[in-house]
Amino acid sequence: MELINSKTYENLKKAYIAECSARTRYEFVEYGQRAAGYEGLAQITDKIAYQEFNHARMLYTHIEDATKGVIDNEQISVTLPFRQKWDIVENLKFTAEDEDDEAKFYQKAVKTAKEEGFPAIAALFEMIRKVELKHKKIFLFLYEKMKDKKLFNSDKEREWVCPACGNSVKATTAPEKCPLCMAKRETFKIALPKELMDF
Ligand SMILES: [Fe+2]
Ligand SMILES: [Fe+2]
């Protein structure tokens, strides 16, 4: 089967648009977080948004291959979420749900790509699916913490390093203000759990 005539090609286009849209929505979310002073939180969201860009980039290369490098205007019909607004706590719940929806889409797309005989694309979909599940866990973790007002609490004592001046404070909670330079708690890096730290 030619890729261009396959369901996998349709899935590539849908995934590409979904990734572009996710990236932009996450930049909205990041914008709100930064505006509210949550610099450390915004850095996590920004990194995830950038990862969505790279998902889109790799999907695009397969679309290019399918069209032999001559990309005409394409009709793409997708269902996209329009939920993120300006509540920085609720936004985190929506992003987690969006990631879950994405992972489900990729799960089906992997199956279809295998059935249609496109193992490389199936492998790409599968790798992206796993990343989306990790994103979901990160957003869910952040949502729970924000909701409970425990974003800057840690189960164990840890070093909270001020991003503005480098001073560190050993405690279970980040200082309300850095004792050295007075930087606000919101600017501090978020302590992600070990299994989510590397992303
Ligand atoms: Fe993605
Ligand atoms: Fe994602």
C-alpha cells in the first residue's frame, strides 16, 4: 500500500495538527503561569511544549516522504480541544486530559500502521505515545500539587536553590522569600518526583 493512500497517512496529518495545537495551547498555559510569577512551573510547561514541537517535526518528515517532497495544500479534519483558559490550576487538569486523549489516539494509530505495513511510522507513534503518557503524569502531578497548594512542599527535606541568586535553603518547604535576595517562592524550581524528573 502506498502511504499516501493509507489510513496511516491520515493519522500522520491528524497527529501533526494535534501536536501543533498542543504546543500552542501549552504556550498559552505557560504564558499564564509566567504572568502569575510561577517561573519554575512555566519552565516545565515550556519544555513540554517544545517536545510537542519535535513530535510535530518528525511527523512532518513522514508527510513529506509520502508526498515525495512536494506538499500540496491538504485537507485535514481533526477534533481539537479548546479548554485551556486563564485559570492556571484548571489548565493543568486540562493539559493532563489532553495528553491522555493523545496517547489513546496514538495507541490506535500504532495498530493501524502495523496492519498497513508501516513499521517505522508505527514505531514513531509508539515512542510519542509513551512521551505523552509521561507528560500526562507530570501535568497531573502539578495539578494535584497546585490544587492542594503544595507545589513547593516536598515529602523529605531538600535543598531549595533560589534561581535568582543561587542561595540554597534546606527544608521541606521552599522559603516564602529567598533569605539572600528576596526572590519569591513562585519563582523556585518545582521538585518533580524521581520517576518524572528526567523528561
Ligand atoms: Fe506530542
Ligand atoms: Fe505531550
